[in-house]
Amino acid sequence: MTELRGVIPILNTTFTEDGLLDLDSQSRLAEHLIASGAHGLGLFGNASEGYALTGTERAAIMKVVTRTANGRVPLVVSSGHTSTATAVEISREAEAAGAHALMVMPP
């Protein structure tokens, strides 16, 4: 079991000027936060653009942040949704992708 403690900032989702995901910037942001002393990283916060991302975009961000963190800090992933079934599906996907913990707002 992973212990959660300290400061776990929610990562901003980075985009290009064209509105596409900027995965290189996402990786640099994650690395910067870890190097600055973050004790973990939060993805897709409950009041962020996480709800506007497609499943493919969420998966791409999870992949790059998981690879960048490389087990150095735990990942806490928001997996709430207005549908219970979808929240469960997103939660399972997050776990499979490397999430250590979930943030879930009840539907």
C-alpha cells in the first residue's frame, strides 16, 4: 500500500496553441513538480478540464505522467463521473494505468 502524505498538486493539462494535448510540456511539468519536492501528483482534478477530455486523451496523459514519475511519487487520479458505471470504468482504467489512489465525487 502506498502512503499518501505531504503536497500532492493537481497537474494542469497542457495544450498546444491549436488546442491539442502538449504531452512534452505535460512531461516537463510533472518532472518540474517532482524535482520541486511534490510528494505525489494529482491528475484530472475534480474542478479541472478532466471532464472535458476524451478517454483517449486521458489515457495519453496517464501514460506520459506515469512514465515521467517512474514510481518516484504516487499518482492520485480523479475518476468521478455523472454515471456510476462510467466512474467505475474510469476508475478501473486509472488503476490499470498506474494510479495509486483515486479522487471520486459521487455521481
